[in-house]
Amino acid sequence: MKTFIIYDLDSKMPVAVGEQVSAETARYCASATTGIFYANLLAEEIALEKRFRYDLHAREKHQTN
């Protein structure tokens, strides 16, 4: 599963965040939930876990120096 932020292309605002197997599925599910036509939605994949691990490692490294 991947994490996606779904944006409404008309308002350019995020309308949903969630986990799905693909961007297309994320757009479809957000469309069903929000009532916004799926073609007006953009799904952007985000990787929270990797960034969080990197930030922790950088913080630990900075504290030891």
C-alpha cells in the first residue's frame, strides 16, 4: 500500500489523504467519498515513513556532533 494526498484540480486544495495500491484507485475512492468527479482529482504519492526515518537519523547525527 502507498500513501496518497488527493487534490481537487479546480480548487487546488487537498481533499483526501489515504492508502491505496495505486494513484488511480486513490482517485476513484476519493471521488466516491467526496462526490468530486475523478477526472478532476490528482493523486500525489507521499512517503512519510522514509522521511521520518531520515529525519530521526539526521537528528541523532546532529546531536552527537
